[in-house]
Amino acid sequence: MSYRLNHDCTDRPHTTARDADASRPPREPGQGEQGDAGSDAAPGGPVLSRRTLALGAAGVVALGVAIGLRLSSCSHHSDDDPQPDNGDSSDASGNPSSQFSGGAIPVGDDGTLTVAIDPGHGGDDSGTEESGLVEADICWTVANYCVGYLEDHGVTVVLTRGRTTNPTLEDRTQVAVNAGADALLSVHINYNDQDPGLSGVTVYRPTDQTSYLEQTTTVPATALANNVIGELTAIGLNSNGAVSQELYIDPNDATQAKYAYPGDTSNVSDYYAMVRWPRKYGIPAVLVEHAFLSNEGDRELLSDDGFLKKMGEADARAILETAGYTGTL
Ligand SMILES: [Zn+2]
């Protein structure tokens, strides 16, 4: 995109005044983002509580650049191979009772679809904020409408976090891995303090500049991204497209090697951690910036619970379509 990323949906070090106020220590490899008890522990089981709202704290607007990204260590996973790339892009369930057939997102062998929905902010990370609207609150609401719609259509869904907790991005991914998620969708709301005219949805999908697990991640996630764009524009949002955000790795800088995919010799990775971490484990993932809190028209939509429901259900329909859902939406 031509505009500057100014929304902190990555796992890079926090340098904003808000984070300084929060006295959050820089995250060290292997250390949980919050330094709180349990943050280093293995992520808990599926979080299935729904439709619980709570107000977040002050928002954050951060300037995003690729260089300087940091990542909590994946040392306790570094010996693990990601899910094998079996090149299987079909339903493959062979289950005659399956409601899924021939989708870009392959469903499980039992014919069921398992999806991880990631509310992008929560706990002491409230995301961005404008005119009393807080990204974390909106993300939680949209995510749970999405969950409800998916569950009503027979999908097994796991939320990657609770409303009041802020696990690391790796831990949130691990929840998806543990649940056997066939896909992950991360829910965000955008902000741009340079151009309040920017509006609408942007979907970030894995880059195709590296072939790492391309068939099991990039290909299905790109199909999902395009369907998300289609569904969200159908409810009236402007489209900024389905795009990838590359992270270029300096091969001479050993500290950047951790961003590379296992065994991948290219100097390119994915900028957004909730695209990069799932990809590492073979899960197709997209990060959806639904609309701009910095745009007056979008803000009006985002202040309407009925529209948040439309957005969550649009996300859900996109997932179902991409998985080849054969029922009625
Ligand atoms: Zn966000």
C-alpha cells in the first residue's frame, strides 16, 4: 500500500508513549510479552467464551517499519517441524457426510472444519482508539459474531485469546496449532493519522515471494483473503485489496535469522506475525484490517453494533466459502 503502516499489529518492540507508561519491559527471547505469570507457559486450551465486552485502556498508534521487528524466541519449537506440506489442496475428507467439498482450505479427515479466530487486541493491549471507540472492543465483538456464525454452520472454532488477557502472538498461534486449526483469521481495525480519507478493508495474506509451504499456506490464504474482500465490500466497505506485506531479512544480520522460515533460504518473510507464525506451522492465515477508525465514515459504521455483526458474519462466510461449504449461507 502507498500509505504508511501506522498500526501496531506486529510483535515488534513497543516504543510508543503508551507502552512506556505501561512500564512494559522489552520482550526478550522466550519471555512472555507481559512478563506476567503464565505468559511463558504453554497456551491454554480453546477459549470459547462469547460476546463478553469490557472496556480497554488507552489506544496505541505506532509507526511500523520492517527493520527493528523482534520476535519472542521460538526456541521451544525450533526443533519441531511444521506440519508437512502434503500438497493437498482438496477436501480430502472422503467423508460423504461432510458439508465441505473442493475448497481452497482443506478440511480435516473427519470432514469437519476447524478455524481459529484471533481477536487482534485485548487485555492491556487496547489497540488503536478514536472518539471513544477502542479497537480491542471492536475486535472482540466482531470476532465473536464471526464465531457465532461459524458455529451455527457446524464449524469447530477456537478463539486464540480471552477478552482480558494478552498472550504473545506465538502463544496465540499455538492455541490454533493445538486445536488443529485448518485456517486462522486475525481481526483488526486500521488507523492512519496521515490521511483521514483512507477507508475500508485491507487484508494481509502470506507473501508469495517465498515458496515456504506455499501450497498449504499462501494459496489457501490468498483465496480466503480475496473472499474476505468480496464479503466485506458486499456489506458496503471500501476495498484496499488483498495484499502481502513482506519482511526483508538481511542475510548478514544473524539477529534477523529468526524471522526466516525453517529451511527457507530466501531473504523474505512475512511482516505480520499473525501471518508469519501460523505459516510457520502450516496454517493458512490472514490479517483483516476491516476499516479505519481514523476515517469518519468508517467510524460511524464501527460505532454500530449491527454493522459489527455484519462484519463478523462476512468474515465467517468468507471462511466457509473458501473451505468449499456446500450448505446455505
Ligand atoms: Zn490491530
